[in-house]
Amino acid sequence: METIRAFIAVDIGDGIRGKLDELQRKLKMSHANVRWVKPQNIHLTLAFLGDIPIQKLPPLKTALDENIHGLGPFELEAEGTGYFGRPNRPRVIWAGIVDCPPLMELYRKTIGALQATQIGFDDKPFSPHLTLGRVKAPNHTDSLLAKLEKYKNEPLGQNRINAVQLIQSQLKPRGAEYTVLHRTTLL
């Protein structure tokens, strides 16, 4: 059975992406051992699906279209920085998302589509964030954490969210390559 690695996400737009690129450049000055996400690959993941059978794609596309129908476009605002992990061992460096009820509704409707099609997904509690990088080793993390503290309330832009994307992720030696397989417009 042929599978693809996939996730469902929203595009954050070029305005936020540009600010995150600037922020990453400032954070890189800490010289921490971090594998930084390329700015063009930064997105807001609603559900990570992992490897799914190709034959489940058509019903998933239909379920996304049906479940998300009626949910209109909304404004998303990025702000601040933080990390997942412990202070002595941060794992993921992120930019935050300002509380956004329409985003939470979009998440619930997306999960509903996955449940309707019986497609498994990573069911960790949803914590909206934009992954900037993954810490590979603990050296220089004190400097990195100090910079994260400095930018913890930094405004990082807004974007109008008007679609949900089903994205294929192909792991390559130079990093992940993403291909949009389906786009459901928020009307």
C-alpha cells in the first residue's frame, strides 16, 4: 500500500514570514545548535497525519471541503517567542499566535474531517505556534533563551486566513519539501 507523509495547515502569508525571517536572523546570533526552519516552510499546523494511504486522499479532500464549509476567512496575528522543553534542554523554538477563536473552530472542524474519514493524526493538545527551529544540542542555549525572553512580546504581523491546505511532506537531505495537494477555501 503506497503512502505519503502529510499534514494539514494554514499559510501564514508573506508579511508574517518576512518578520519571522528577521527574527530568526537575530536568534541565530546566539550561536545555539539549532536546525532552523526555512522561512518559506513555516506554517501553522492544524494536524500532523504522518504516513497515510494514498487511497484515503480523495475522501479526506471531500471531508475537509464539507466540514469547513461555512467557516469564513479570519485574521491571524503572530506575536512573541518561546520554546517547548525544559530551560536546561529546550527542544523547539517557536513564535506565538495570539488567541484566535476562529482558528480554534477551524481546528475542531479539521479534526472532525479526519475523524469522519478515519485518518489517524497526532492528537497532542493543540497549541497554536509557528516552529522556528529545533534544538540539536544544548550548547549556547542560555544565550538563545535570553534572546527568546527579549522577543517574548514582539509583534510579528497579521495575515488573513482564507484557506486550509493538505500538504505532502517529503524528507530530503537538505530538509523537508512541501507540496500542496488540496486547498479548501474558507467562504
